[in-house]
Amino acid sequence: MTSTLGRSTRHAPSEDDHLDPERFRILVGTAARLPAVTVAVVATVMVTTLVVANSDLTGVYAAVAGAWLALHQVTLTIDGTSLGVLPLLPTGLLVWLSARGAGSAADAVVAYTGYRLEGRDIARITAATLAGPLIVTVIALVVMQDASAVLPVASPNPAAALAWVTGLYLLAALLGIGSRTWRPAVSRYGVPEWLVLSVRPAARAVLGMFAVGGVLVVAGLVWSWTTVGDLLARGESWTGVLGLTVLSILYLPNLVIGASALLAGSTVQFGQVRLSLFEASGGDLPALPILAAIPAGPAHALWPVLLAVPATVGALLGRFAAQRTLQAQADGAPVGSLDAARTVLAAAAAAGLVTAAITWAAGGPLGIFGVVGANWWLAGVLVFAWAGLLGLIVAQLLMWREGRLAAASLDIGHETMDYEDDEDWDADTDPDLDTDGQEDVDAELDPLEDDRQEDEEEPDSAHEVEAADGAGAEAADDAVPTKGTEAESEKGSAAEPEKGTAAEPEKGTAAKPEVEGKRGKTAD
């Protein structure tokens, strides 16, 4: 196996816990690459923003440190105002890049050794994935602690900051390494097949709800396009408009997640604004253009119709789970008829947990507005209920239908076999049975029968010829010769006995082979 660095030699894993230079290089790259690039990008953006705003660079270090913490969903307190509702888009991007880095490190170790990834290598890659961000987080906390003495910022909670960073990068390591090692892990630990089959339906259910939530947000923005334009106009200069636009894009996933929770039947609260499919009360909102998608109220009478969205998602989850179960049965996997129900319930539970966790992360405290966001636990319960109930019904109906179709096909097969056996029995026992098939067979055999009868009749004709010759010879012997033919009669009388005695046996012995030859020719 050849690695990306051109090495074609395989290195067997050592028995001791020694870390060779190549593995060390891979781990250092995994730990340092993403944090270094992130800090560099954040510093560039912050310095550029301060320069464009004609501000001094006194608080640039605090700005970079605060931005790093904000990227990891750590609540910041600026001038006595808590900022806990932080954009999820950059956080999701960091998790994705870190997962890719962990997966690339796993591939590099496998390419270097030429063997399957071992447990200690997994532990080392996970530790490296966590080490770099945690070191930068500790430095950022120290910088914020120092800056709080001269700037109107408060030092964040260190435990909460470290917990957020650890959780995010553990998730990244799990996704990155797990995408390479989940099949051997499933086989090694004996994970039930129905639990493995539930992963993809759960992911489809969550993504389906988010997709419809995104469509709802876009529709709200189009409907309130005038309000969006008025809010953008508050930026006054092009830098202000650009800043509001970028900030709206960064907060777009938060709004999409809130809309998906709303579609499931949960409630969304933003200060005095309270919104659900059954009620809508207006109030003051921050001057962020993307918030124009939130309707002012009151609730429309047709809004409850949107509950068809989670019902449809649940039905599709059940359909997909049933299809995967049937496919697994066809492939010979150890799954039974009840495993479709287990798959649906496991997928619904996973979808509910993921929805609750992401909805909780999308919200938080926001100064005078209080806690902003959807009711996360209610959203998770409702997604589980919709997906579990509708999915279970659809999956069981499909499994029942497939079972009935399979049973019907087996019955038809047995009836066809019995019918063919009855036809064969009747054809053998009933002499009067005349079918088209039998007529065709008789028609094909008739020419052969005629040829055989002709061959049997030819020997009789030969005997008749011999008998006629014998009778003619006897008649010639008894006849009285005349004068004119006396000499011929004497000659004939002298020759006929030879014909009757000598020629007849020759004819009898020579004619039979000729007839036999004719029979063989006819048969051919």
C-alpha cells in the first residue's frame, strides 16, 4: 500500500507503546492545523473590521479571543449584556473540518502501517483532535480574563467553555474516525442489524425537517421582502449593509432550526414574541434583516395544515425503514419481521434526540430579550412522536403487504405445480383425452408409421414376385410345344428346369438382401 507521501513500505505495529516519528508527525498536524488556520482567519477578519471602522487596535487580542469562544458557542458578556444566541453556521463548519482532519489522520496511519486501525491509534487521533482546540481555548480564556480589567467584557465561565470545546471536537472525532471504522466496530461488538439500519432513516428524517424549515424561512423572507429592505437600509454605508448581510447569513441555520421545531408543533419565543402553528403574538425584535421572516401575527387559520409536514416525514421514515429491512432480508441479514418496528422506533428516537440537541444549541440568552429560541425538549418529543407513530404504522402496513404478496406467490406456485401434476396424470390414465399437444405429437409420428408400414409390406411383395415366377415356370413345363417352335420349346424345356431349380434359389437368396437394403434406405 502506498501512502499519499509516496511510502510503499508497510510498518508493522510495535508491541510496545512506542510512538514513532511518522505517527507523531501525523498527530501534530491533526492537533495544530485547524486551530492555527482558524485563529489566523479570525485575526485577519477582526483587524480588517477595526481598520475599516477607523478604530484603534487596542482590543484586538480580546476580539480574537472572544471570536474564538463565540465560534464554539461559549456565552459572552459584553457591557453587561449576555450573548448566548450565537450563529451555528461557523460552528458547524469547524466541526465538519475537524471531522475531515480526524478521518484523514486515520487514513494516514493506515496507509503508513498497512494494517487496520488499532485502538491506541484511535485514542491518539482523538486526543490530538482535542488537544489543539483546548490549548487555544485556555489561551483565549486567559486573554479574556486580562482584557476584562480594561475593556467592558466579562470573562466567560471556564468550565462551560472547556465543556463546549470538548464536546464539539469529540463529536468531530467520532464522525471522522467512525466513518472509517464503524463496520468493524459493528461486527466486533455485535450491534443488532436493526439498530444499524436505523441510522440512515433517522438522518433522513432530521434533514427532511430542516429542509422544509428552510423552505418556510425563504418563503417568509420573500413575503416580507419590503421589511428586509428597510432593515438593510439601516446599515447606512456599504460596510454596514455588508455586515448586516453577513450576520444574517451566519444566523440562517438558527432560524431554520427554529422553523423546523415550529413545524413539529413546538413553540418559539423571542422576547415578547411567541409563535406557534396555533398562535402568534407580535413584539419587538432586533434589527436583523433575517428576522423579517418571523410573522407578526395573528396566526392564520390554515397554519395547522403545516402539521402534515412532520406526518409526511414520519411516514417516509417508516417506508424507508421497511425497505431497508426487506432489502436486508433479501441479502440474508439476520433480521425478522419485528425488526422493522424496532428500526422505526430507534430511528425516531435518534431523530428526536438530535432535534432536541440542535434546537437547544440554536437558542440561548440574549440580553433584554431573555431566552431566545424554540422549546427544545418539546421539539424533540414531538419529532419522536410523529416519526415513531406514523413511521410504525406505515412500516407495519408495508411489511404486512409484502408478507401477503409473498404468501400469495407461494400459493400460486403450489397450485400451478398441482395443476401440472393433474394434467400429467390425466394424460397417462384417460385414453379418450385428446389435446392439441397430443395431436401435434401424433401428426409428427404419422409419417414415421407410414414409412415403417411400407418397409414391412415390401418383403411380402418380394415373396409374391417369387411365387408368380414359380407359377409361370410350372405352366411352361406343362404346355405342349408347336411345330414352329419345337426347337425353342426344346431349348425352353431345357432352360426352364434350370430356372425353376437353379435360378429360383438364387433369386430367393439375392432378392432378400435387396429388400433389406431398400428398407434401410427408406428408414434413413
